Amino acid sequence: MLKDNLNHVLLYVARLTLPMKVEHSLEIRVRYNETDGQGRVHHAQYLNYFERGRVELLRSLGHSYRDFEASGLMLVVSEMNVRYLGAAEFDDLLRVTTSVLRTRGVRIEHAYEIVKPAAGLLASERGTPESATDQPIVKATSVIACVDRTGKVQRLPKYMRIPTA
């Protein structure tokens, strides 16, 4: 009994202190209103996809961005770097992967990758792992800062301070 309790405590401490990879993928379909006059996703629309990715990443960790804001805090973009590698068009299926690179005090650094899965099928539809033939569309990084309603910088809540690899 004592040995089992000790093992549970050690596993809990390891989860709190060891670096971990925090990542979430979101499958989306491009809507008509997200495209430009050339029929391609407008370059600014990718910023909305990144935000959706961040919100769903937080949800996958058991937290709601709505509840976060209700606590009086907000996350604001302080830096965004985007590399456009390909084009997506109306009705394309895309996979948006959002990763936490690191958290520091008041900031979270994210990486994003948007790909068009091979043959237009998402992994969940083709029953196979992601493929090297997926077409890269966008890669990006961001720095997000935590502020209160007055705009004053605040430390990230403990549940957002994630030790990363």
C-alpha cells in the first residue's frame, strides 16, 4: 500500500517537473467567405485559424478560454511570424496543429502548422497516420501575453505554465 502511494506521488511530481510536448490538431474545412477574389484562403484568415487552434489546445487540456476571460484575464498577441508555403482553396480540408514551445512568466510561445492532407483526406478519414506527402500551407510562431482587463501584464495561471521539451 505504501509503495503504491509512493509511486503515485512520484508520477505526479514527474508530471509537474518533466518537460512535455503539448500539441493539439484541429481539422477544418475552408469556407467560401474565408477566400479572396482568386478563390484562395485570404492571408489574414490564417490568423483566425491559429486562434481557433489555441482555443482548442486549451480546451484539450481541460480548460475553457471563456472561463479564463471570466476570471478577469485575457491573452493578447504580442508577436506573430507567418510563412506562407502553399495555397488552400474553398472546401479544402486542412489540419491545424498548434504546439506550445515554451511558457515564461507572462508569455506563451506557440508554433503552428497548417497542412492540406494527402489526397484531400484527413487522417481520421483515411485511417492512416499523417503522411509525409501532406502539403504544407502555412507555418507560424507567436508570442501571446497574459493581461488583465485594464491591459496590465499578469503572470500566467499555474495551469498554463507548462514545462516543455
